[in-house]
Amino acid sequence: MNITAENILLIGSLLVFISVLAGKTSFRLGIPTLILFVAVGMLAGSDGIGKISFDNPAIAQFIGIVALNFILFSGGFETDWSSVKPIFGQALSLSVLGALLTAAFLGIFIWLVTDFTIFEGLLLGSIVSSTDAAAVFSILRSKNLALKGHIRPALEFESGSNDPMAYILTIIFISLIQNPEKSAWSMVPLFFQQLLIGGALGFVSGYAGKFVINRIKLDYEGLYPVLMITLMFLTYSVTTSVHGNGFLAVYISAIYLGNQDLLHKRTIIKMYDGLAWLMQIILFLTLGLLVFPSHIVPVIGIGLIISACLILLVRPLAVFICLAPFKVKARVKWFYSWVGLRGAVPIVFATFPLMAGLNNADMIFNIVFFISLTSVIIQGASIPKVAKWLHVSLPARVKAITPADILLAESFNTAMAEVILSPDNSAVGMKIIDLGFPQNARIALLKRDEKYLIPDGLTQLKSGDKLLIIAGTKEILSSVSECLMGTKQSETTG
């Protein structure tokens, strides 16, 4: 087949379409979507029935970086800080210290049982030190599994924030392998530089992003998601250019923005949710095309040994050490240990040694690919059963509220009120975005000078405005009334 733009679009769209259908099947069967997406790519590759030749780690790495930006931003943007705050210390310990311990313990084990040097072992351990949120929660959603307490937000935060840590460690050990005259201690300043610059610019970017989104009035609602994407890539590229961790900056910026009142926030959430899924599909397909199944067979033996050590020894040991200072029940610690899934992120990071031209880069890539597959297959498929065995799951009827649930609930509001603003009302002269409304309450309609308007966040309220407010419950409606002190309202429910 000739390589033309039309053929690339045809093949690409067919592969994505097949992956979407495979994802639908995975939800029903309880198989992690990652496995089916990668399987489609492998079947389409040069060793599969599609015979598509793709052996370009540079392109795969670029696609991976772009996809990870969307996946991390989407995860951070939908993170409810109020649910993370009570267990922030635990989640941060799992994220930072957990990745360090995993890289160290597994790296030493690999050095002892293979012909890899100590730095090559630590490099492999660093690559697989991060967990994969997408694989974990696709299983939780497919089984309608709710978890007790703050288990879910802790796992979400760990999975989103330990990718930057794994990235830093990967870059450090590649540098040490390429420059054997350097000592490990010489990399300590780089480690803290990446974290501090990335964290600081993440907060700055989030604060600036809120100002830009809420103060620059765009004529079309559809431009706000485009503006958000631009700000996301600016955050990553600027942070990386000054030698900070771009992934960390993007994630922190997303958490900050996701917990602020933003114009057209619902539109942005919906758009990012769809794009995050698209990026996951494209990423997994690309990685499936990049790998040669025939090259995986020779590493199955050592891959199984390393996977078993990671799942049964290293991950539990790291979790128990990280959570030792906190009052966490043993069964919760064991559940955290079992949900340490490795997914697409380690495979993306495994392309860095390939790009650096390291001697054992091909072997490292194939082992990482095998570890990720076995982790998702063995651990991912068994998460619901393990949750029940350890008594950390809730009945199916009990579900945690997510931003997507809030958006759905807004379509079925059961309470509304009509509010007329008096001249001495504190809300007069304010913009709607500055009122501090709850997420599932909004001003649906505004009547001013006998004209009806559909307001947005930048609409400035005036004396005499008649507002139609809709909310999910009477309690929420009461909190809205507190934002409009001194109002005269009539309430109806339905």
C-alpha cells in the first residue's frame, strides 16, 4: 500500500474505531482497556496480520509526551481537592517516596539476577516505578466498584503525581550510564531542580490560567477548551525549557484550575474527558505498533521473575514503608499494594533509553513492555475480587461522586428559585464567575429590561435583574441564597 495522507487517515481511523469497539467489550468482560488497545496495535503491526511497519521510537516518544500531557491534565482537572486534602500526606508519600523505593529495591534485584550493571538495573526499576491510573479506574468503572473512605482519591493522586518522579529518575540514570565518570550524588541537584521548578511553575501557570480564562472574553464558547489546551502545552514547554519537570507542572496546574470557578468549566471538562480517551487509544495503539511480539518471547522468563518480584515483594514493601507513619489499616495497605498497576507510562519512558542509544536499550524496552502487560492482566482483572476479599469495597449502589456525575446531575435539577436583585444587594455589580456558586447550581436565565438573556460567567449583574436559578437540591439552593444575600426569592421544586 502506498503511504499517502489518505491511506494514513484511513488506517488510523479504522484502528481507532476498532479500539473503541474493543474498549466497549473490555467494560463488559472486565478486561483492562489498555490490553485491548495494545493488542489492536500489535495485531496491526509488522508481526501481526496488518503488516504495518513502524519502528520509530522518536515518533512514539513524541506521541507519548503529547498524550501524557492530556491524560495528566484531565486527571488533575477532575481531582476534587477536598477529597484529597485529608489524605494528602499518605498520597504524597506513596507518590514520591514510593517511586524512589520501588526504583531502588527493584533495581537492586534486577542487578543481582541479571547481567545488567547496577545503573542499568536502577534505570529499569525507575522506568516501572510509576503506577497507571487509566488502567486501574477503567476496571473500577467497568465493575461499578466503589471503594471505602479515601482509597480512591489516594490512588488517583498517587497515579497522577508519580509519573513525574519516574521521569526524573529515568533521566538521571540514563545520564549516569552515558557518563560513568559522574557520581550518583552529582545528580541530587538535578533531582531537586526538576521538582522545585516544576512545582513552582505549575502553581504559577494555574493562577495565570485562571486569570486568562476568566478575564479574556471570547466570542465563542468552543474557543475556551482550545485556550485551555494552549495553556497546558505552554506550561509543559516553558517548564521543560528552564529544566523543570513539565509533567509535574501540568498536573499541579490542572489540580489548581480544576478546583477554581472557571468560565465554561463544564465544556472544558467534557472536552478533556473525550480527548484523554482519544490520547490513550492513540498512545496504546502506537506502543502496540512499536513493539515486535517476536522480540518479547526471549524475555518472558526474566520478565516473569521481575514482574513477580515487583508485584509480590517490592510494591508491598514500598507501600508499607511509605504508610508506616500514618494510621492506615493493614487491609487497605494490601489493597494499595495490589493496585500498583504498570501501564502505558513505563512503556513511553522505556523509549528514552532507545533514543539515548544505550547498549541494552532494546532489552530494557521489551522487559518493560512485558512487565506492563503482565501487571495489567494479572492485577487489573482481579482488582474487584481483591477489593471484596480485603473488605474495602462498597455495595454497587454506593458510588463516589465525580465531576462527570455532577454534570449529569445538572440535567435533572430538582429545585429552582426566582431571584430579583434589589439595589442594595451585595451581588449587584459583580460578575457571575465571582459569586462562588456550588458546582451543581447555576443561573439558567436572566431577565433584564423585559429581555431574556442566557448569562455566562462574565455577565455583570445589575439592580432589578430577575434570575432563574436551578440546583440539584433545596440544600444547595440555600447555599446559593447565601451568595445572594438580601434577595427576594420565590421557590418551586420539581
